Amino acid sequence: MKKNLLALLQRAWRAIRADERGLTTLEYVIAAGIILVILAAAIVAWNTGLAQRIGELVQELLNGS
């Protein structure tokens, strides 16, 4: 499954790079949207882990451990 996805992405990347027309504004907007969604998901995941860790540290302080 992972190899198939990687091969598909490589073929898509080669097709985009081989196209001499360049990217349109819409394609740039779509790419920026995808990047922003991935970035937002990463930040939310990081913040969730950070909040959990801070909660654990506060509990340790309150329990005197």
C-alpha cells in the first residue's frame, strides 16, 4: 500500500514537472490550502500533546511526587 502510494506520488510529481505550461493560480491556491491544512493538523496534534504533558506535570506538583 505504501509503495503504491509513493509510486503514485512520484508519477504525479514527474507529470507536473514535465508539463511546460506551468502552474495556474488555482493550482497554487489548492496547493497552499493543502499545506495549510497539514500544518494546522500538526499544530493541533502538537498542542494536544503539550497540554496533556502540562496537565501531567501539574498533577505531579499537586500530588507532591
